[in-house]
Amino acid sequence: MRSTERFTGLANIYGQARPTYPQELVRWCLEQAPAPGVIVDLGCGTGISTRLFASTGHPVIGIDPNADMLATARAEGAQDYRVGSSEHTGLPDACADLIIAAQAFHWFDLDGTFAEVERIGTPRSACVAFWNVRLEDTPFMQGYETLLRTWSTQYEVNERAGRTINAIRERATQAVLREFLNPVPMDRERVRNLALSSSYVKHGVADIPAFLQALDALLDATSTHGKVQMRYATRAIAWRVHG
């Protein structure tokens, strides 16, 4: 299955359940471009990161190849969303001051994406890729990680983020790494939807009802007043597009 199709049918619960990103990350991203004007969000999905950066007052263009995800994004707000990929955005040359990719760069073809970023980036532009990576520092977080590794034959998201960061560092000029703590309180319904919004659950878990029963048992054992804290470290890498 092509990576562009892995999230088809998941857009609604993806948009409802997925966490956003900390404001400290947004400020840091904006600091990477000397004069951030137009921002391009590659692999924008349902527009979680697009809306977050648009709230700073900068114009943001969201690019995604999946029509299902873009339909949900457009229903959430009047941002500029366009069908395209990280290798073929359809944007004009030198139009972007800041290029971002939230929870997406591990799906991209690196050669094609780096070439496209150089084409659309202004002379002083920057690119930032970032991921919410789950921590394993509480009983719930440890249990959730074990659950995914036990039930899904395709689970390797944390490893993909790390491998992609390393691959970017081998290519990028003056790459800078930062990490931001991002804890997100969630109730049972949101945790269940978060799990179901993952492509590695949809395509990698053979028995979804049994998986959800196991998840409910974990929540029964670790929640407080019906809620848990989904604890993330938002890991980011930034680099100058043109050196």
C-alpha cells in the first residue's frame, strides 16, 4: 500500500483524537526563519499543524496527497489547502519562508522532498520537521507501548522518527535539534480513537475488538477519574534550506 493511502478512511477520528503541538515549538519554528512570511505545511493531513501555525497570523498553505484528509481539514477552517506531495507541491519557486512537516517526514521520499524544499524555499528559508513521540515514563505509557508492540505487526513509529532525524542530519546544513515536553490529558474515548486513528492499528492489528478490550483493561488499571495523561516529547529538527 502506498503511504499516501494509509490514512484513507481515518480522517474524522484522526482530526478528533490526534494531539496538537506545544506553543514553545511554534515560537521556536518561527525563529528559525529570519523573517517568516508564507509557511508551507507538507503532509498537513487534517490540518492540525496548519491551523496551529495560522493562529500566529502568518499565511499557511497546507499540502497533502490524501483527499479524505484534506476534506476534513477544509471542514475545520478556511485555510489554504491544496492537493500535492512533499516532492511535487505544485507551488511556485521561492515562495516559502518557512516549511514545516508535522508527524509526516518519515513518509516522504527524502531525495525528492529535499529537492522540492530547495525549489520552493526563499533564499533565507528554513525547514522544520517534528514529531510527537510517546514517552514511556508512567505505568499507562509503558502499558500502551507494550500493547501496540504486542498487537500490531506494523508498529515502528518511534523508530521511524529517529531514523528520519538521523537521515536528515546527514543531508541538512546546520541542523539543530530541540525537544519539547507535550503532555495531553485524554479520556477513554479519545485514547481509543487515538489508537484507531493509527495506520499501524488499522493495517497491522488483525483483531480490532480484542485489541480494544485489551486497551480498555489497561485504562481500567491506570486511569484516574476516567482520564490518563498521554505523555509526548515533541522532537524537532530544523535546518537552513539553502545553507
